[in-house]
Amino acid sequence: MEKTCSNGHTFFKTSNCSVCPLCEKERTPVADFLTLFPAPARRALENHGIITLERLAATSESELLSYHGFGPSSIDIVRRLVI
Ligand SMILES: [Zn+2]
């Protein structure tokens, strides 16, 4: 049976497990650094797939600031993380 999760992934429901495997895969490597950000900024990063320090370092500050929920105080956190 095909299912679509809340993030729009389509996957085949197997046995009695209805957890989206793609979301699970994305969830597992979430790094500790995300917990340093306030919830709105953390959601903004997650929504843009920035769930590793490598991705964070590769994203410009102006782009981060364009994300909804990501403010200047979160940039300070980024600067401390990414040197
Ligand atoms: Zn999903």
C-alpha cells in the first residue's frame, strides 16, 4: 500500500510499520549542533536540509538570514560553530 508522509515522501507501507523511511533516514544523522539553536531557527535549518555542520558551513550568512525564523542571534551561533 502506497502512502505519502507529511513531508510529501511517497513510500510503500510495509507490514505494520507506517513510519516514513525517508524521514527516518533524514532524522537519524541530526547533529547535536542543531540543539544549540532556538526552535524556529532549528526548524528553518531542518527545512532547508542543513542538518550537518558541513552543510551549515557551505551556506552563506545572507542565505541563512533569508530563512524564515532564522535571525541575527542565530548567526552568532553559526559563527561560533563554523570557524
Ligand atoms: Zn517522509
